[in-house]
Amino acid sequence: MGARVTAARLGKPLRWPLGLPVHDLVDATVGLAQRRGKYIWLPLLQTGTDGGGLLLHLGMSGSLALLAEPPPAGPHDHFDLVTDRGTLRLNDPRRFGAVLWSPSLDDLPAAKLLARLGAEPFDAAFTPSLFHAALQTRRAPIKAVLLAGDVVVGAGNIYACEALFQAGIHPALRADRISRPRAHRLLAAVRATLGRALDLGGSTLRDFTDVHGASGAYQAQAGVYGRAGQPCLQCGAPVRRVVQAQRSTYFCAVCQRR
């Protein structure tokens, strides 16, 4: 925050065009970064304008690094925002990520992309009753509903499996058949799982690192994820693996009831 943009660079095209000439970012001042779901909003304040900013998404395998002295850009380094306090670089081998300009969060294209997102999991206004009411409108399996992110964001594949395990809910149970008490337990489990994952720096299965280059440690403490055939930590029955919507789901058929 407060850094001045001195240069910017685009590499190979990402999911969407930037939306303005890259040199128009020069001389902007970086405002307070925010997050919404998997999107990062980076305000860039220009003198004499109403503002605007960059909406960034890391896709499946992207990463951001803030580098004091960056090496020459490699083939997977698709965007550099050079400032007087370091270079923010987006690396994305699969190019599913995005960097695009929007006049504000309430204008296109940001407003359209963010409109599909569900509630933030730690938002105090997102009560268990609201969560239960939203589930009553979904006939899909509860695991798929959590992954969709239009009810609540943040519960990706690993954390959806873990939260359902903690709440004792079978991943194939239809969302609209979850009772109010079970919905309350599930929301608490989502929050507890995500909170623990944040404390441990996330999960590293392949190449994920944080902005400082450190790997996550949550996967080593998972109750069911990645443990197919191993004994359940609660009852000793073997953890099962099934495929739902082309994603691996891990669960205990004894502890997690339909």
C-alpha cells in the first residue's frame, strides 16, 4: 500500500485481456488490497481520476510473489507490476489465472465476476440460519454445493472433504435434505477447517507456496483427504475415495451419515 507504479509488463495472454494499455498503469499509487473469494482487488489510484484497480485471480496453479530484485521473466511469468517498493509478479504455468482492469468493484467487469460468489465464511452476518436456508434451495450433493462457491466461498476440495468429515455428513447427501442442526454443525466445521488451514499456511500437494515461498502444512493433519484405505481417525474403518464431478472425495462411510 502506498507504492508507486514505475512500470508494468504483460507476458503471454491469460484468461481475459487486461482491458487497458499496460503503460496506463504507470504512476498510479497502490491502495489497500482486498480479497473476495479467490479474487484479489488491488486499487490503483491515479491523480485526477476516480480510481480503479486490478482484479487478479490465480487460477489453478498461479502464484504471486513480491520481489525486491526479480530475475528476468520466464515463460510462465505473465504479469509484472513494478513499483518503487518491489515487483509484484504473477507466475501461472497453466494460464488459467487473470489480471484485468475494472473502474471499481461495482462496475464491469469486476461486478459481473464477483456477483456469482457466495458469502465469505467468516462474515459474522452469514449466520447458520442463512446457511441452512441457502442449502434448502440446492438439490445437488452437499460436496458439490460447497465446491460451487455460490453459497459460501473458500471450501475447496480438500477443505470441503475435511469439513464434511468433521460435521459427520456424507458428501453425497443432497443439500436440501440437511437439517437445520446439521447445517449449523457444517458451517462451524467449515470455519474451523479453514481457520486451522490458515494457521498452517494452507495445503501443499504439488507446488503451492505462499507469497514468501513457504509450503503449507495442513495436508499432514488431514482427517480423511488423501487417506484412502487408511483407518479413520475416529472409528478405525477404512477411509473411502469416490469421484464426484471429476474431483476426488474422501470420507468415512461409518462416521459420515446420509
